[in-house]
Amino acid sequence: MQKILVVDDSPMNRELLDEILKDKENCRIYSTARPEELPDMVHGLLANPDRMQEIIDNGYEMAKASHTWEHRAAVLHNLIETL
């Protein structure tokens, strides 16, 4: 079962946010500086299930295309080959 990803914009997530995750495209991102906005974001998603499903589908397709165990194994293999 696919789920929507809601992630914060903390520095720990910066690499994901810069390179992989796109707000309103394949996830929803909320600001740690404004956590009070999170409930409205969630309510907005629940109020618009078609839009939420579109974001879910985009996130799933992005993960399936580039972030599987097979992709990780290839990265590790290439790294080992360069040693």
C-alpha cells in the first residue's frame, strides 16, 4: 500500500529535499519554523483525495525508478569496482 510522505525541512533532511523530494509533486514538506501549519496541510490533503493520490503516485514512481535495493546494490558495486 502506498502512502503519502510528509517530511520536515530540518537540516538533517536537506540532501533529500535538494536532490529527491519536491513539495507538492512527490511529497509534502512542512517547515520546522512553522509546525502549526502541519495540521492544515494534512487536512488539505485529506480534503482533496485525488490530489493526494497524485502526489502518492508521483512519489511511488520516483522511488521505483531510482531508489530500489537494486539501485543501491549497483551504486555499491560501482564503488567497490573503483577501489
